[in-house]
Amino acid sequence: MKIVVVLYPGGKAATSNPKLLGAAENALGLPAFLKGKGHKLVVLTDKEAKLDKHLPDTDVLVTTPFWPAYVTKERIAQAPNLKLVLTAGVGSDHIDLAAAAAHNITVAEITGCNVVSVAEHAVMQILALCRNFIPSYKQVLEGRWDIAEAVSRAHDLEGKTVGIVGMGRIGQRSAIRLRPFDVNLLYYDFRRLTTVEEEVLGVRYHLLDDLIPRCDAITIHCPLTPETDGLFNRDRLFAMKRGSWLVNTARGRIVDTLALVEALKKGRLGGYAGDVWYPQPAPPDHPWRTMPNHAMTPHVSGTTLEAQKRYADGIQDCLARFFAGKPLERDYLIVDGGKVVSPSYSYAFKG
């Protein structure tokens, strides 16, 4: 059986650190896991050509979200032997799920592996914007010492109103981590929590367009679906409280690319911190790289060393079950038996 794994290159960092499991050099620990089992393992970092070359005889494909390639219906059509696609992480919207279902390919992701990591990253980015951390840090690098400039945009987080858009596993953990800052927490989700859940988390529900103008900061934690694609369009970005901050660790396409740049340039938003882009990897000339008052990172929030261990373990568990002819962990399944079985991705299949 041929297993193709497509991962980001780690270089010297990976060869010197065996805990960097998400890098191609360490390949999720699969070389040792598969040793002696008779399977052929191919590890790639190339974005397009090399993957396409291997697809015709690939049985199992393992990817991280968006890197190095989107698993399109065209690629699925090139892979007649493909039986299983695994996401080493969370988020399978880089895969054409309807095409996978039509070809009876099982798709799974390692649900829950990065929820703590992403929630912590989101809170960090809120604080970075609120305290004007990036410009202050840049002063150090530039040899400057202008206190007035650095603190003219710095605020306490305490007493602010923070909105959480998407109250799933990550949204809930973000709420738990924000509560000790004594903030007023509002949330929006397509499914409202129970009264008990709201009380435990300390959050109050608002419709999205009611929540947006009330918040000093908003953090986005919803999946990318047709309903959330472009959810924060120009109208909603310009409806936000002047000087407020927006954080997005969900998916880049949830926020309108050019409208965001405009909102920052015109001073409507006080800052934007995102960990996700569209497309990914972001090209060197992506406008979010140079827009004012941002604290962007290159989709690293869910890839701490601890998260890598969790998703590497999950991938190995999926493969062990698959080789033994046993069903995969139910919570991991996105497409199974020719159907999209995950409620988060139900939009992708109409049958």
C-alpha cells in the first residue's frame, strides 16, 4: 500500500528536534511506525507537481490543512486507488468533500488535537493588539525609545467587551481563558448554547449584526462554510466599533481580504491579528503582509509541539485501524461510506 504524506519542510529545526513531528523530515513519526509493515511511504514538500505525479497509485493521502496543496476534485479524479485522506490537524475544507464522497473515499481529521493551542494563540493576539505590542517591539529592533508613540494606542483589556463568533471547542476554551481578564463576553453561533452552558462560560448570546457594533474586540472561531465565506464583509467590518480589534484564527476567507485592508487604512479598525490566510501559503505580495496595525502569523496557532504530538498520534491511530480493517474513531470522521457524516461539513453533500 502506498502512503503519500505532504508536509511543510522543517530543515535544520526538524533534523535537530525530533519533537517537530509536523515537519517533513520527521513525517509524523510514520517512518518508525510503518517500519516492517510492508507499506511504501512517500514524504513530499512540493506544492503541486510532485504530488500530482504520485496520485495515480496512491492509496492513502495525509496532509496538513492547505499545505502543500488543495485536494481538489481534479486531484481526486487522478487517484483511482485512493481510499483514505487524513488531515494532520483540524479543518478539512482544503479537500473537496463532495468529490471524496462520490469516489467513496474516507476523509478524517484529528478532531480536538489543536483546540487548546488555537485558543491560547487567539487570546495572545487579542492582547498583542490591545497592548500595541508589535509597534513597541519594533522600536526595540530599530534602536528607538519613544514611549509616547508606543503607549498612545495601548489599552487595558479589563472592562472591555469581547465578542466570540463561533462557540465550538475553540470558542469555548477562548471564553474560559478570557474570563479572568474581567471582560464582558458576548457570543454568536448558528446554534445557541443552553442556559447552563452560557452561565458556566460567562457568555451572553447576541445575533451577529447586534454583537458586532458592541464589541471592543472580536475573535472568530467558526468553520469555513458557504454561510461563513465572506461573513465579515465590508459592511460588517465598517459596522465594528471604531478602533476595535479583530482576531481570526479560523479561516482567511471568512474575512473579506481587500475590505479589511481598507478598514485598517481608514482607521475604522484599531488592528487585525490573524493566523489564517487565503490562499495558503500566502504569496509574498499578499496585501495582509503590509497593511497597517496588524499582528499576523503564518498559520502556526494549532502547531505547537504538544499539538503536533496529538495529531501525529491521531494519524497513527487512524492508519492502524485502517490497516486492520477496523472503523476509524467516530469523532475523526468527515466523509465515510460515501456520505459527509460531520455536521460541520454537511453543506458539502446533498443526498
